[in-house]
Amino acid sequence: MKYHFSHRRRCHITGGMLLLLCCVVLSSCTSTAQSSAASIANTDIATSYSTDLFAMDTVMTLTAYGTNAQTAVETSAEEIQRLEQIFSTNLEDSAIAQLNAHKTAQLPEDAITVLQTALQLYDDTEGAFNVALYPIVKAWGFTTENYRIPSSEELAALLRHTDVNSLIVNSEIAQLSDSAAEIDLGGIVKGYTSDQVMQIMAQQNIQSAVISLGGNVQTLGTKPDGSLWRVGIQDPDNPDECICLVEVADKAVITSGPYQRYFIGEDGVRYHHIINPQTGAPAESGLASVTIVSDSGILADGLSTSLFVMGPEQALQYWQEHRQNFDAILITTDRQIIITAGLSDCFQSDSDYYVFGEQS
Ligand code: FAD
Ligand code: MG
């Protein structure tokens, strides 16, 4: 089996809404992909319900189509608020805050599931995904917006307390054996949340739904008319615009990038919130953004952060080894766009791009 890059010329993005609706689902759809999905259109297009809410420090939009749309959306909004109460490190009574404060806590099933997935991702990514970085994230001020640049001595001292092996998770209880260790699931919880929302939608017999949790998109089924959802990906150098789009059904499309949360230091340097666990500093890996497309929201969220830390070469190698689970769009700091082979039929961009991993 041979892997290689193939160079694709730009392919004009159809649909006039593109520039306005980055990282959300684009409403117009004129692509060839819609015909392949048209046969499964069966949703009551007339009935739809949508709501916006602010949770997990971001704006979320939930939209469902079909008879139970309102109940499905309202139940989903309640579920998001329930999960925020469990996972927010900033809420004193949350399960994760209790774990951080007391180093041992009895946790609800949701927290055990997310922690176990996070530990698995730590192993799978050889430590690129590390939920024990919270002391470092705090030191940079990303939790309070009191931003500062920690000294290398301070980072070295804090790094000694970021060993994920100090976290022990059994069926109901989690413990931290290092009294200075703290857990932060901010890199994975929104993906878990969007999976949970999709389950609620399905339980309410919804066949067509789309949600955006602060730009993390997840879709159920196709659009009500049977065509694929069009999800725009932000241009990392100009986040008000899209640089490309993917057309999907039943997928999570989740992006990590330095432009999402950052500050400019007095030295004029941009410091962002995705941390290299080796150095404790913002990851400078040669990537400007990573988008993961997967059936699983939690995997897509965890991997978008992980592959950003890895950088392009290691990220593409990781994809080769796990290509059955996800596809990726990598945008490098020098603005090259690389997509993995599974996206080659559902990707559009006005820029040239490379397809990685097509078998010859
Ligand atoms: P992602 O790339 O998905 O995740 C980046 C985040 O993951 C970082 O912000 C950091 O928290 C963590 N991280 C950094 N490096 C790594 C790494 N190598 N491995 C693993 N994880 C890493 N923000 C507030 O300012 N105030 C709040 O009150 C607040 N409440 C929240 C409550 C919940 C339940 C959640 C899920 C998030 C909340 N946030 C809050 C936002 C949170 O702090 C993160 O900024 C956010 O989750 C980042 O998501 P992202 O999709 O932008 O980036
Ligand atoms: Mg993430």
C-alpha cells in the first residue's frame, strides 16, 4: 500500500452565503453531493425549531427538524446545562472542580466516561492530548483572562505536576495521587456534549438536526431535503471568513486553532490556549488549524487538539494509523491546505489543496 499527496487545483465554492457563515452550516447547497443523499429525504421540512444559548463560555445554536423538534431542542439545551454543571472547572460544586480541590471524588457516569476517553487519547497520541495541563493553562491566565507569560522556571516547576499517570479512574471514583495535579477537560467536553445532544435528538425521532457549540458542528442525518450539510471552515488568518467547506451527514466537524483563544503579549507575540505538553508553552507546530471530521464528537474534539499539538507530519502519520476513525483538514502556518483521502469527494475550496493518503 502506498500513500502519497495529490495536488488538487482550486474548486470554486458554490453558494453565496459562504463568507458570512463560517464554521456553521451553510444554508445554500448546489453541489453534486446532494443528489446522492436525495433518496433518503423524508423529514417534515415544515416543522423546525432552533434556539441559541450561552454555555461553557461560548454561544451555542441547536436546530432540529420534524414533529418533535421543539421538545428535542429544549431537552438538548437542558442536557448541555446539566453537563456544564459536571464539567466546568470554574463552578466550585462541579464534579471536576471537586476532584481538583479534594484529589478524590465520586463522579457521575458522564465524567467517568470522558476521563477514561481522555486517558485512552493520552496513550494513543503519545501524550499530545493531556488533560492534566490545568496548572499550566491557569498560569497563562486562560481560565481568568488575566493573561501573563510565565517564566521558563515557573513552567518547568508546573510541568512536574502534569503527569496524567497521577490520575486513577475506576468505575465511580477518580483520584489524583499528586496533590498539585489538576484536571481540565476543556479540550474534549464540547465533543462529548454534542454526542449526547445527537442521542437526545435521535431518541425524539429527529432525523435531521444540526448543532454548533461555539463553532464545533455536529449533524444528524442530512438536511431535511435530503442534501448534505455544508460546514464552512474558518480561515485561520481571517476568522470572519471561510477558507473551505465540507459536505457531510451524521458527522462531527470540529476545529482547533490558535485564533480561538489567545492574547498578544507585550513582546507582540500571540500566545494561544493549545499547550505543548512537553514545554508548557502554546504549541507552535507549523499548523494554523486542524479540523477533524468523524462519526464521534468526543473523538473529533480530542483529536483536533491533539493533532494541532503534533504538527503536520506526525498528524498525517497518526491519521494513517487510525484512518478508519476520522478524516482531517490541516491548514499550515504557510497556508497550505492538506485534506485526508476520505474527504476528497466532499471538500471544496477556492484555494489549491493537497489530498493525502489516496491509494494508487
Ligand atoms: P480545543 O482545542 O478543543 O481545546 C483547547 C483547550 O483544551 C484549552 O483551552 C485547554 O483548556 C485544554 N488544552 C490545552 N492544551 C491541551 C492539550 N495539549 N491536551 C488536552 N487539553 C488541552 N472558559 C472560560 O473562560 N470561562 C468559563 O467559565 C468556562 N467554562 C467552561 C465550561 C465547560 C464545561 C467547558 C467544556 C469549557 C469552558 N470554558 C470556559 C472554555 C474552556 O476553558 C476552553 O477554552 C474551551 O473548552 C476550548 O475549546 P476549543 O474548542 O476552543 O479548543
Ligand atoms: Mg478539542
